[in-house]
Amino acid sequence: MTFIATTEEELSIKDVGGKGFNLIKLTKAGFPVPEAFFITAKAYDAFAEENELKGKILEIIEKVDFEDPNSMQKASDEIKKMIFEAKMPDKIKAEIKDAYKRLYGAPPLNLDFVKPMDAPFVAVRSSGITEDIKGASSAGQYETFLNIKGEENLLKAVQKCWASLYTARVIYYRHKNNQPQDTSICVVIQRMVNSEKSGVAFTVDPRNPKEGSNHIIIEGCWGLGETLVQGNVEPDRYLVDKTTGDILEKVIGKKSLEMVRDPMYGITIQRNVLKENVEAQVLSDMEIVTLAAYCKKIEQYYNYPEDIEWAIERGKIYIIQTRAVTTLEEKEKTKEVEGTPILEGWGASPGAAVGVVKIIRDATEVWKITKGDILVTKMTNPDFVVGMEKSSAIVTDEGGVTCHAAIVSRELSVPCIVGTKTATQILKEGMKITVDATHGKVYAGEIAIEMEEKKGVEIKTKVQVKVNIAFPETADKAKHADGVGLLRLEHMLTKTGMHPIEYVRQERGEELTKIILDGVGKVAQAFYPKPVWVRSLDARTDEFKNMKGGENEPVEINPMLGWHGVRRSLDQPEILKCELNALKRLHENGLTNVVWELPFIINVSELKRAKEIAEEMGAPSNFGIMVEVPACALTIEDFCKEGIAFASFGSNDLTQTTLGIDRDNENLIKIFDEMHPAMQFLFKHVIEVCKKYNVESSICGELPSNRRDAVEFLVKAGIDSLSVNLDAIDKVREQVSELES
Ligand code: PEP
Ligand code: MG
């Protein structure tokens, strides 16, 4: 792969970002997607390396005070300037120019007799490698440039997209979500659809995912979709029945503005909509139904609810992008209050709150918000995230259910009402109000709002559905799971910036124990008495290299199959001893729900040795094991005889070691099949043997979070529990319940 990728290639999110990845998939599946090419993460990395940017960036960010907006803004300005002014390597420039030529079918060489064609307009969209991933939308965080024309303008826009990796709000978002700051970014170059109408569609009602799972919601406006996404117009809203295709509801909005390409100057302009169109229906009924049919097909293709951007140019429908709906948690509902609201709008994120109004005119005022205030504004912008997070509710004048404000408030679980038209006029600074975002109503003063009793009981399944956790902070959000089937220690430890072994070298083992104790303790407390399975440190030698003390790590040619997991823990028992010390203290403190598990184990002797160490220390020695290598799966009976608390498939590694495929090699994704017959054989074998010895069998790789066929197979094979990612708990539970009924 070079710095450029086309829709022909098999690529991963790491190469072309979430947006690019989805566009490639859609194109291959035959959906009407505008022609595009992609500037890969490798291009940004090469650019950053050539200009030695990453080190300089981290140095600047290290000094940021995340409580101080000015400090964040200053760092951002400095980094963006650095990226924008750095020189793009000639090779990358040449490849971009060449791909741009090919996009409109111009011959790659300058041929005699052939006149150069007029360069086409393109949309230049950032495609983040952590963006648009299930469970972590960073909707609208990076920048997009529309109606770009000509090679030099294109190169500038690309560099601006790269720079948008470090806007203040993105730096803050990554910090809040514990994502690394030295990340990468891709860029999608897409033929510009000069749309007369456009908008967004959801294949589920995001305000009410369960009851709304049979609805498709379409929102539309005139011109480019930007006005809608940014919440600058009140769009039309159509509701379509997903089974019959019937249009159930049409709410015609007041669309006074539109963004279009200026026919004279070729730039994007915002202008007033013709009077007769302001309150006219944007999509014809035929267009609504056809678009809904496309949306249904896209959802079927992904087997997951999708959030889709679409555009219509000269009557033809285009799919501009799609991403998984990231917020499908069913929220507690509020009972409707009797009384007269002072304001009504569209409940975009359900829930209720009482608080004091703070009117925010632009991002510079966001810092007025203190915890619990109600953020009232014309329309939120991604720059508002810091204030949105602190507020107890959000009320806006403009916007629809699919605008970024709505998406972000749902992800933050902050009740939000959009499209009230007059919130900033009717609500006054300092006024106390009650917001009932479930019903889209605002009341003066403080009103008690009752929670509606939950319908039915939460689904209980025989096969337990547990959760995988990497950050202790996530535990509170995952408490509805039946336990933690995998708590990874690596992320807890990287935060300190020092390699765990360096603690040992410096004889600071007690500090290491304390970090583990605190992190695991938080999770164990949140889940008590449900079981929490903690995996013993499983960092490969290449993973912690950049941490302090990591420079002493041995260089391995194949770290995946190298010195990690239990084999390393037994060679360097000091770290294991710190872990077991933490385990011992947790049990002493009554948190007896914590069990330790040993990764990448292949010999019973390893289990025996770990037990001896635990016993010598007086720590619990009933270990679980991770089944990640066929050697372990095929000799599972010996492990059961020796005595284990449970056996959990690490299917990510087990696939790698069974199929002989490096799990991180993007060229081999197409054959990385976690349900290969050999895998099915190993799953069945281990589950059967565990049953015989009354040992709990489980799985904690990505497989059950992503594949329904795997859940069905494992449940039918008799597995005792499945451990999945946070956003997959409900959907997997529902499937298990269906399989059990
Ligand atoms: C696995 O291998 O499936 C697993 C859960 O461990 P990791 O992905 O951390 O290697
Ligand atoms: Mg593993």
C-alpha cells in the first residue's frame, strides 16, 4: 500500500479511518457512493516523521492544564500551526495529485492532443482512526472542507484535515476518553455531490432504541447537509416503518437557510431559502421510501443500526457516509408531568434535570457552565463538549435529533431538548427550570419528575453476559452486565508512563501494587458480588517500549509469539507478586469476587508454578486460564484435573495461533476467520471437557461482540458465559435470550 488507497483495496480502520473504511465497504457492496480515494494514515505518519512532529506535539500536550481552556487553546493553536506549516513530502504530494487526476478520469500522463479537463470539485473529509467506531463516536470532531477544486487547494485542505487532529476540543476529547494523543488521521477525498437536498437518516429511533428499532428516521434540508448536521435549520422529519415501508409521520420543518455552491465563484455559501420552499416538503414521498429502503439495506449489511448521511443530486440518491449508532442504551424514562410547559422542543436525549439556566452564545462562553447548570444555546457546536459534559441538561433553539449536539448529548447521557426555536429568548440567565427531555418539555421552577417504572424485568439469561473492561472508570457504565469476564491491566499501568518492570528495578513494587489495587478495587466494588476476572499482565515486549524503562525491553522479531503472558510472569515473578499482593489485599478487604487469570498459557506446569507462588504469599491460588493457544485447548483436560476456576477463550489470540495468521496484519484480515472450522472444533472440545469437570467456560475475545453466528454457535455448544464489549451487552443478551426461549 502506498500513501493513497482506492475503494478497490482491502483495508482496515487503521489504514483509512472509520469513514474511509465504511465507504470502501459500501462501494464494494454496490451502494451508490460518490467516487473517492483515501489518503492513508501512513501518509500522515510519514509526513509527521519527516517533520519530526510527534515528539514535539507530545511535548506541548504534556504541559496542557486540562482544566484551563486557554491552556488547551494555546497548545492547539501552536500544534495546528506547526502541522499546517510543515512541508508535505514531495512523494505524498505527487501521489495525491495523481489520484486526484484519476478521480475524474484524466490520463495520468500529460498526453499530446488531450486537453486537461477542468478539475472537479471534491469534499475533503477527515477520517479518524478512532472515530465512528461502535461505542465511541466522536461525531463532528474533525474537520471537513467542501467544494475544494484544484491541486494546490486540495493539498492545503488535506493539511488542514491533518491539523484538525489537534483542535482544542479533540485534544480534550481524547484526554477524557483516555485515548493516546500521538495518534494518526486519514483523509477521504470524495467527488463533491452538489446536492439540491440532503440530510441524515437513522435506522433506529435513537431516543428510544427498543421501541424505535422498527423505525427509520430521516431528516432532510435544502442544499448541503452541513446546515442540518450543525443544527442551523429545523429540518423535515419523516418516520418510516422498517417492515412495511409505510411513511408513518411527516413533520415539515422551517428551513430558512441552505448551503450551496456559489455558481459564480465555486465556493460554499449560505443563503436564504426561496420563500416558497421554506416550509415545503423537502423529499417527495417516493424519495422518502427509496431512501428508507437503502437505509434498511445498509443496516442489514452491517447487521447493526446505522447513522447515514445522504444527498440527492439531480434526482439521484447518494450515500455520503455511514457509521454505527453509538448510543443505543435504553434510558430510564420519566413520567409526563401535569402542568403547562414554558417551552417545548424535540427530546433528543431522554432524561430529566433541574438546574439553573446558563445562556451560552459561543464556545468562548462555555466556561461559564458549572456542574449541574442547564446549558441553553442557539445550537451547540462540538467546541461545547467541555460545557456539555458538566451540564445537567441542554436546551437549544435549533437542530434535529440527528445533529451532532444530539449525538454527543446521548453519548454523554445528558438530557437534551433541541429545536425549541425560542429557548434563548424565553429562558433567562440564572432562572431555575426543570427539563423533561423525554417528552421535550421545559417547566419554570423545580418540579418533581417521577421515573416511569421499568416495563418488565431486565432480561435474565442462563448463559451469562459479562463485560470486558480496560479502564476502571468504565465500570459504573457496565454494572448491568453479569460480571467482568476480562479486566485488562495494561491500560491501568500505561497511564503511569513507566514500564511495570521499571518499578521493580527501582524497588518501587509497593507503588505498582497500589496502582493495581486501586484500579481493580474500583471495578470489584462496582460489581460486587458479581465476579471480576482480572487478567495478569500481558504486555508484549514491543507494546511498552516507549514507556520509561521500556528501552530495556528485549528486541523480539515476533513479539506476538514472544515473551508475554504467563511465560514472562514466571521468568520475572516480581510483577506477578505485586499483582498477587493486590489480589490478597482485595480479598482481605472483602472483595472476594476478584479472581486472577493467566494469559497465553500452554503448560500445566505454568499453572502449578503460579499456584506455588500465590500459596507462598498467602494469596488466593484458584486461577482461571485464558485459552489462547491450541496447545492449551487440546490439553484442557489436564488443566481441569490440576484445578482451574474457569477457562476463557481469548479468541483474538486463539485465531492467530490456530490459523497461523498475525492478528495485526491488515493484509490478512480477509482470512482471519474466528469461526474457521478448526476454531469451532477447539471451542466445542474445551466447552465439553470443562462441562465434564464442572469448570466454567467463557470467551472474552472480540468475537461474540461482533458476530451473531458465533454467539449462536457458542450458546448451542453449551458455553457458560460470554464476555463482550460495553456497547454489545444489550444486543448479545437479547440474542442469548431468544436462543434460550
Ligand atoms: C484475546 O486474545 O482474545 C484476548 C482477549 O486478549 P488480547 O486481545 O488482549 O490479546
Ligand atoms: Mg490475548
